[in-house]
Amino acid sequence: MEQKPTVALITGASSGIGEAVAWRLARKPGTRLILVARREDRLRALAKRLPCETTWVAADLTDSDAPGRILAHVQEHHPPLNLLVNNAGASWRATFADGGYENVRRTMEINFDAVLRITETFLPMLRGAAPSAIVNIASTAGRISRAGAGAYSASKYALIGWSDSLHLEEAPHGVHVGLVLPGFIATEGFPAEELRAKFLTRWMVSDVSKAAEAVYEAGVMGRPERYVPRPYGLIAVLKIIAPGLVRKVLSGGAAKAMTTKTGADAAEQAEKKSRA
Ligand SMILES: NC(=O)c1ccc[n+]([C@@H]2O[C@H](COP(=O)([O-])OP(=O)(O)OC[C@H]3O[C@@H](n4cnc5c(N)ncnc54)[C@H](OP(=O)(O)O)[C@@H]3O)[C@@H](O)[C@H]2O)c1
């Protein structure tokens, strides 16, 4: 895959990690990109600035016709895809008692269901273009759950479980399935303001370029799995060998600092205020 020009579709390319992935991939000669997200103005502006052939599709990935519209666009404007980056995602923080099933449903809809639907749509094309790759952006929250983030964790645990299986199923067809598991990365959707504000926790927050490099490694260089930053992988190990300790730490003070507000929470609060 390293030698072929990359034709990549990146979901959630209008900000944060997705935008950084577009810049990282654009550095590879011959790359062609298809950017997907809801905010068309952002996609158009990014496509203009990127130093490679780039088109975009403005779509809400939870809409039933979105995968079909995106497929039609790719078929009309590009050679077959050989890289699909499933990055679009969101989080609405709430305990289960407060957010209930509805919060889990809407989180699964974008973080899990939408990924499966777009992957199902492009899988025949990816097999035809093999060697090719899919990179799913999960999260360390898909290895460890915090209070108030159960819906988000459920969606990322599900994504990881499904990705591991898809990896085994698609390897014989030449489609590599890689996973990227970011920790805290400061973005619009996940600003991690509380962590960045304190000297003691600032080190825990990484930047988008590191996540983009990990996506490159998983998608272009065939790595199976990358934590960002790498030491976050220890969390997964600790969770298995010392679950009691992990629960104790997560119910203490450090955990409260980690229960950061997400961009989706902030947007929702602003909307509520404007309606009031
Ligand atoms: N930042 C972190 O700390 C962190 C940690 C672990 C995992 N992640 C994962 O990394 C991925 C990217 O997040 P980010 O941190 O880069 O946040 P972000 O800046 O908020 O980016 C999220 C992207 O998803 C798009 N998106 C959201 N809902 C969508 C929908 N219904 N249809 C189409 N596009 C949609 C957004 O674009 P529009 O609003 O324009 O649609 C945006 O481009 C997510 O899957 C997130 O779960 C992030």
C-alpha cells in the first residue's frame, strides 16, 4: 500500500483529527482526497488549501441516503478508493440515569452505526482496489469507561470489537483494517479544557498531528493498532491485570478532572440557552 498513490475518503474532515489526517495524507505524492462532514463551508475551504486533488461531500452520516450519495460522488470523480478513514464522531456526556437509552442511541448512531453503513457501502470497492485499508478511529474510552461517558465508551468498545473481527475477515481479501485509539486530543469536539488548564494534567492532552501520524501508520503502513500517545496503551493492560485498582483510580479525584466537557455538550448547552 505504501507505494500506490492513495485515494482516501476521510469522514469528519471539517475539523480536529480528520482535518489533520487530510494534511498528513496530502504530503504523500499522488494522493487524492474525498472529505466528508456536515459543514460544507469548512470542507470547501480545506479542499482549496490542501496541496492535492481534493473533492468533498457535505453529508450527515446518520442520514439513510448518505453512504449512497458519497459512493456516487466517488464513482463519478475519482478512481476506486484504497483508504477509508472512519473518523467522524461525537460525544454527549451524561450519566445513564440522566441521558438514558436516547443518549446511547444517538451516540451509537454516529460513532458505530454510521461507520458500519459507510464501510458496507465501500467494502466491494476497497476489495477491488486491494491492497487497501480501512482505519477506524476508536478511543482509549473503548478500553476503559469513565463516569458520564458510558454512551461514548459503549460506542467505541463496539467499534473496536467489530474492527478486530473485520480485520480477520478482510485480510484474505487484501483489505487491512487498522485501529487508532486516541487519548485526550484537544479539538473542537473534545476541547479537554479542564485538563489543559491544570499544570498537573496538561501532559495528558496530545495534539492532532500525533493522531494524524497514527492514522497514516495504520492506513498506509499497515500497522494493526496505535494508541495516541503510545503510553495510553498501558491503560488497556492495567484494566485487564488490575481491574480493581483501575476502578479505584477512576472513582477518585483524578477521574473528576478527566470528566471533561465535550464540544457536543457545549453546543447543546448553547442551543438550550438560545431557546430559553
Ligand atoms: N479528541 C479526542 O480527545 C478524541 C479522543 C478519542 C477519540 N476521538 C475520536 O476522534 C474522532 C474525531 O474527533 P475530533 O476530536 O477530531 O473531534 P471534532 O473536531 O469535533 O471532529 C468531529 C468530526 O466529525 C464530524 N461529524 C460529527 N457528526 C457528524 C455527522 N452526523 N455526520 C457527518 N460528520 C459528522 C464533524 O463535522 P461536522 O460537524 O462538520 O459534521 C467533525 O468533522 C471521533 O471519532 C472521536 O470520537 C477523539
